[in-house]
Amino acid sequence: MIDAGIVSEVKSGSKPAFQPALGIDNIDIVKVINSYEHTGSDMSKYMKHKAYHSLEKKMMNVQKHQLTSEDNILLKDFENEK
């Protein structure tokens, strides 16, 4: 999650502590999933394949639906959902 830019590590005595790396009003479920999934992936070796472009188009359409889903809530509001 640190590499994905969702949380950052801060010094807190002898134990590591973590805090949001973004404003909490900007962190929703889709942002967390997409940031995590795109961390460390070098897709350039696949970009020349026709199948990659077709799959990429499908994934973009799926992501549009995810972003507009009523279930894509801010993480700070998750406690209120229980």
C-alpha cells in the first residue's frame, strides 16, 4: 500500500506507524484497488499484442462502472455502512 501511494509510513517511537498518503476525502474503494493493481506492473512488453488493446478497452469500461457504483464509497465512510 505504501508503493501504491495509499498510505505512508511515519516514525512513531520504535514502532512503525502509517497514515493516509492522500486526503481522506479522496480515497475511495476504486482508487485503492486501481492503485494497488497498477503498482509494480510493467505492461509495456504486452502493449504490442492486439489482445492487450482489446482487454485494456474492456477494463476501461469496467472501471467506468466501478467509479459510478453506489458501492464505491469513501473509505472514511465505511464504518457508517455496517
